[in-house]
Amino acid sequence: MPSIDEFGLIARLFAPLARGHAGAQGLQDDCATIDGPGGMDWAISTDALVAGVHFLPDDPPDLIARKLVRVNLSDLASSGARPRFLLLSCCFPRAMTADWLEGFAAGLAADCRGFGLALIGGDTVATPGPLTLAATALGEVPSGQALLRGHARPGDDVWVSGTIGDAAFGLEVALGQAPDQSDLLERYRLPRPRLELGVALRGLAHACMDVSDGLVADLGQIAAASHLHAEIRAAEVPLSAAVRARLGGGGLERAVTGGDDYELLFTAPPERREALAALGRRLDLRLTRIGRMMPAGDLRPPVRLLDGQGTALALRRPGYRHF
Amino acid sequence: MPSIDEFGLIARLFAPLARGHAGAQGLQDDCATIDGPGGMDWAISTDALVAGVHFLPDDPPDLIARKLVRVNLSDLASSGARPRFLLLSCCFPRAMTADWLEGFAAGLAADCRGFGLALIGGDTVATPGPLTLAATALGEVPSGQALLRGHARPGDDVWVSGTIGDAAFGLEVALGQAPDQSDLLERYRLPRPRLELGVALRGLAHACMDVSDGLVADLGQIAAASHLHAEIRAAEVPLSAAVRARLGGGGLERAVTGGDDYELLFTAPPERREALAALGRRLDLRLTRIGRMMPAGDLRPPVRLLDGQGTALALRRPGYRHF
């Protein structure tokens, strides 16, 4: 019996149900698009978080709410959409206290205000299991301009925003496996969706997605959707000082295969390097060229991480496995 | 410390976050609306199902998928919207088998085909808890014509489609607490969203919602949203022969307070009686006038169930309580 995995069986079973709508992108993108009013599309995405899997049960409730909002907004960012609406599906254990709920609502309120979102619907049910949350986010994007994973072209540079790996090490802090370090912990608990960057990348980037399952795994998604191969130069992967300090003992692998970065990973032709450098300065956001896309050929795996000598580094796994 | 309940604390905490968008209806309707293309609105709704709460863990997987689709479509029906798109959020226990998943996908495929739905997105994650599913459904409705709970007027008749209580007794069959009876069991496992009725009620009904938490509780939602009071004549509540046979020992109370009917409950002025009778004949669907709306006055509770002498029957609880 085949094992259940997000990118295999489930994709094969569900993808045919998307055939009726081109904007579903065969379920291979973070957002689908549907027609909106007056030359706009609605970009729409849904993401679920489970206590003990995507956050720790004793994380502060306001931060859980904000993480839920932000992982969904990160999907909108990767499509170049501006956030507008949110729907929530909350499965609360019966033991949840009013204090906890008030904290959760306060976090939700803060991020709705901060990101200009209206909560327009939801469902609240009781669960005998762990706290389980799902959100659907809707954003607006000019018709046909949503950024997609599958539009990378051979010769494109591969770019990534911010720094990679902080959240993976932040999880270790949250679990008490590493010394307390608030900047890493915050990157794990409170992702910063790169919404302004996403909007600005419309017309500049060819392909775009957000890094949620790990840099290497997610670049593999762009490569697969674009029928290309990708190379990353390990030395170019942008790392924070905090992560750089932990580079020994498999640290680089942890950084490039750990999840929860919520940075944007995108490709663009070399003639856009100047424009992208200027964009990074304007947004005060580090944008780093880390590799390139090339014809798929016979190279395996679809993404190779190269050391200074151009040798592919072996990785135990490319990213977070859901199953 | 106050207890957590869907209609109290959570509503109070979340409703302010909806203020930025009139189409959110203050989170008091089953669907919100957002602008669509060319004179249309998108009606959008989200509903979650948890194993052991909303279905039984050993229910057939195709029926679980179809129930998930249908409870969401029932929300669209109650708004008078035609279904178009679906997004899924699936939290699967790791022990799920490929056979189970294939059954689930087959049920999903059957209902996507049957209702003209395209699956346009979703998220699949692992959970250490029970199978937990959420869906977001989008349907189209002419701008500003979505049916709402809060539009009932004094003097309106109260109508309901189909028969009430079958699903509540079907749950007893599913639990092995009652003799096997396939028609009741099917009503519990496989709701029939009243989509054609919903579309036809645009322009005929004043207020509309679907019956999911129990007839009395849900009419209470219409009454509260409309700032009115409602009366139901117990003898008029439409019951199937199977439910009628079980009327002894609190059977009527079970029928009018049990959940999962997924019939439409609506109000309309008396001058529409002829038109509604004709509509019922055209759709080959029983439409029954069961009561009326009146000014709120000082009457408590907001919905009264009257016996043949006009005396209010006492109910232990008006409907399903989530918490």
C-alpha cells in the first residue's frame, strides 16, 4: 500500500477535481484565482494549523492567531495579491478558557488592523482533539497578473528575501532544545508575510512562491511546476548572524530544509538584477541571488545545493514532510 | 469565568473584526458576500467537520467527503447562491490508509461533478488528533440579492422545506442506538442541500437560513437577527413517516431540536403563499408553513413551540450546543 504524502497520492487524487477551472492552477500553486470586479482577480488560499504540529500548544494565544493569519497572507504575498478578507474555521477543545480566547481574538484583531483585513466569516466547533485552525484568505490582484510557481524560465536567477533558517532554529528555542534567543523565537512564532515585495514583484519576477516547507523543497516545487532544474550556491544562502553562529553540525542543512521561513522565493531574468537590487533598497529588505534555473536535462534531484567547488551537497531530506 | 459558547463569547469577540465589510453581515449569516464580476456577488462560507463530533470515525470515507461538501453547499443554498468553487483543508491522522483516501477522493469527485463545483485549492496536513476537515465554498448570486437571516418582517409566515428530525434519528441509527433504517441514516450521512430552492427563493422569501443546529435554535437566529419573535405550531412541523413512528417519549422535541437537517427555513409574507405552493410543486419538494413572525415585544424565549391549544411547550434546549 502506498504511503500517504502531500505531494504524491493526495495530489494525484485531488488534482483532477480542479480541471474545471484554469485559475485553480491544477492545485499546484499556493493561491487560486477567481474573477473579481472591474479588471481584478481574487487570489484565494487556505491553510491549516494544528497544535503540536504547526505551533506549540502553550504558545501565547495572540501569537497563534497572528501566525494563522500570517501563513495565509504569505500565500497571498507569493501571488502578488493585496490582502482583503479572511474566513476562520476554529476547532476549539472544550477545555479552552475565556482568557485564552480573548488573547486569541486580540491577536486576530491586531493583525486584521495591521494588514487591512476584514473577517467575513467562519465556523467554530468543538473538538476532542488538539486545537485546529484553518483560515481562508482573499486578496486582490490585477486580472491575470497573479505570480505563479510554474513560470520560471531557463537562465533565470533564483532569489530569496530576508534570511533563511531562523524559524527552524526558533522552533528549537521554543522546544527548549536551544538557549533562549528572542529573535529566532519570534521568526518561528510570528512570520512576516512579504506582501509589499509580492506586489512589487508583479512584472519583475517570472515565478514566485513562499518558503514554508524549506528552501530546497520549495525551490523543487518551482522547478517541477516549471519543468526545470535549479541550482543553489550554498555560500550565497542568506543567513542571519544568529543562524550563522549555529552553522556547525548540520546547521546549513537545517537552515535550507527547515520550514516556516515565509520568505519569498522567486526567479527573474538576469536583466532584472538592477531593478531587484533597487527594489530591495526601497523596501529595506534583503534580496539575495542564490542560484539559477536551467533546463531539466537528466539532473537529479531537481534542486542541487552546490558547495564552493560546484559539488552537490547531499541532503537527508529536502524539507518538511507532512506525512 | 464565563463558559465558551459559539453564540456568546466567540460572537462578541469576533464580530468587531467584521466591521470593515458590510457583506460580512456582522458574521451573523451563513455566507458573506464579496464583489464578483459583472453584476454578481460571490457568496462565501466555511464549515468544519470533526470525526466523532460531526460524523462517526467509521462512516464510509466517500460519504464523509460528500457530507463536507454538502454542509457547505447548504450554506450557499440558504443565501440563494449557485455553487462554483470549493477549497479544502484536510487534517489527516497519520494512520489514514490509501484506500480510505481514495474513497474520500471518490466521494469528493462525485459531488464536485454532481454540483458543478471545481476544487480550486486546499491544504493537507497531518494531525495527532481526529480527522478534521474544513471547506470553503463559493457561489454566485446577483449583486445584493443574497438571502439573509435578518430580513424577516412581522406578519411573515415561517416555512420549512422537506421534513425535520430525520437526521437526528439517523444519528441514533448510526450509533447503533436505534434499529437500522436506511432512509434515516442517509439523511444523517448525506444531506441534500436545497440549492434550487434557495435560488428560487430570491425575491420570494424575506429571510432564509439552513437548519443545521435544530429547527427551534435556528429559527431563533432568524428571530434575533430580525429583532422579532417567532411562533411554531408543533402540529404543523413536517415529519417523515419514519420520524412520526418515533414520536413517543420526547420524539417531537428530538426532531425540532436535533441538528443536521440541512433544510431551508425561511420567512415570506402571506401574499406569497400561492407562489410558494407552486414552487414546491415545480421542485417536487414539500414546503410547509409552520408558524409566523411577530414583533418581539416581551415574549421569551424568542421562539415558542405551540401545542394545539396555543400553549407553549417547554423544551430542555433549543438545539445543538457546540460547547
